[in-house]
Amino acid sequence: MNIILPENFTRYIEQEKVVFIEEGILYMKNTYQFKRLMMELAYAIYGNDRCYCCGSHIPRSKATIDHIIPQDYGGPDITNNMIPYCEKCNSRKTNLMPKQHDEYLAISSQEGRRQFAKKCNLENENLRYDKNFSYLCDDENGYWVKQCPINKIKGADKRIDYTNKESKKCKKYEGISHHYSRYNRFQKPLIVDRNMNLLGGYETLRFAKERNRKREKKIETMPVIILENVQVFY
Ligand SMILES: [Zn+2]
């Protein structure tokens, strides 16, 4: 699939060009943080620093982003799924899907909204069992997620010690493991560039590799979003 890009976008670090767009391809240096870049791009696409929901000005220090499909259901960190929202609108939206959010905003009473959100959250539990994330799609790209052989994905080769239970990395890893055993699906698809270099989902891929090392029944394929118009350079 192709991500939405602004017409121009360049980033320099110590005079080195680390991010740029050329002939519709976004080039990024491997050291640039992918999630941060997507957020910066989303702000560039939507222009000025205004909340897309309520129109209020968003100070740079408080830049927050809404995931159109909630992250909790695997909504990825790519520009197609990100809109600048102020903190207030963002926290109110919680885990509602786009259509649900429209309906939610049309309800006037607090209690009515609360009941509606509760009903939606129950309904949305089903999404967690959809192995192919078929709700991640649009008219231009079709389905975003493809099942790819795990050995085609480049990255997450370094083994990490996940035994320190207090570390942030370990908690994330445990969360992935818990989600996988409960729903028999990964919580999020992996994100790779056009050459299959991993951009998002390090811990998820690490988990799959660790699991394959220990178990006889291997995970052969993983849900992946391939960004055809993004290329990492080293
Ligand atoms: Zn707002």
C-alpha cells in the first residue's frame, strides 16, 4: 500500500538529510524514529496546528494524534490512520471506530454517550479475532494487511533479555504474548518498507521469533503492512 505524503518534507540532523521525498517515495534514514516521523508527516499533511475534530489550536508541545482505527484494534502508526486531534478530543474518542465516533458525537446527553460507548466496546471485541485485519482498508489501497512469511521480514534479529519484569520493553512484550494467547492473533500488524525492512512492531516480531525458537509448531506467516512508497537507507 501507499501512505499519504505531503508534497514536500525534509528533515536534517547535523546537516545530514535524514528524511526526504523524491518522486513520490519517502526516504528515511534507519536511525530516524518511524512513529515520530509519521506524526510529523500527519501534521504536515493537515497543514496548520489545528485539531481536526474541534478546530482549536494545538500548541506544538502538546501535539497529539488520533488513530482513526484505534491502536487497540491494531490501527497502525501510518499517515493514512492519523489525524491531528487536541488532547481533549483525543481522550474523549477512546476506542471508538470512525462511524461509531460520528454517532457518539451526535448524542447530546452524557449518559447516552456513556451507554453508547459501552455498547460499542463490547461489539468491537469481535475485531480482535479478525486474523487479517480486514477492517484496515481504503478505496485506493484495498486491504492494508497481507500475511507474509516470517523469514522474509528483515529486522528484530537481536535477542533481547525480557526477564527484567519492571522494564518497559518487558511489559510490552508480555502484553503481546498475552494478547496472542487470548485471541490467537497479533494485536497489531507489522509495518515494513518496500524492501521488507521492519519499521514498526519490533517487539511483536521478536515475540514470534522467540516463540518459534521454543515451540515445535512454528508461526509461519505474520500480518504485515508493506509501505510501497517508503524506503529506508543506511
Ligand atoms: Zn479538539
